[in-house]
Amino acid sequence: MNIQQESEELQVFIDDKQKQPKGAKINNMKRYFENEDAELCYPESYFQDEMRNNGLTEMMVLEAIPMKSSETDYMWCKENEATGKKGECGRICDDYEPRNGINGICKHQGRLFEHGNEFILTSRKK
């Protein structure tokens, strides 16, 4: 899938539901970018799997800092895994489902993240 960004400052994340433990609270998990060019960020479990699969004991990543909704005119659609302009969901998207069941913000609207400080993750061998 090709994600087009309207601004270089916007970074997006993907909910990697297949890799999450059953019942995990995805919204509260700390997320990281693989490098400064990465557009997608993932929970720590993703990088733990990468280290385990590649025989690494540590990995340099960048913290993913959630942007406040008021800081941007864009959002992440969790249903379509793409960025979009806020307020356009109900006008252009077939998957639009208002949170309150009537109108307003779509239940699929997610947060955007920006790059934070470098961070060294250490492997938790299982």
C-alpha cells in the first residue's frame, strides 16, 4: 500500500493487530519508529520479534510521540490504514461510522505520531 503524506512532518502508525497479544490495549502501548525515515511506527513487541528473528540483543529506534488532535488537520484511518483530512470521513468514505452512532467523529479515526528521541531497545529473550 502506498501512503501519501500531505506534509513531511506527519508520521503515521499502523495497528499491527496480528502481532498483538489477545486482549492487549493497543491504544496505550508505547510505539517506536525503526529509523528517522520511517513513516509507520509499531509497538515494542514488533521490535522484540525483529531482534529475536535476527539474533540481535539491542536495537536503536526512535520514540513515537502522539500528536494532539489540535496540532494537525490530518488523522489516521485505522480501517483503511491511510492518512486523511479531518472532517472528510462522512463525505467521502464508505467505511464511515460515527462514534455516537448518529454523526461526528468516525470510530476509525486514529492518532498521528511524530519522531521523538533515539532510544535503545534491549532484547527480552523468550
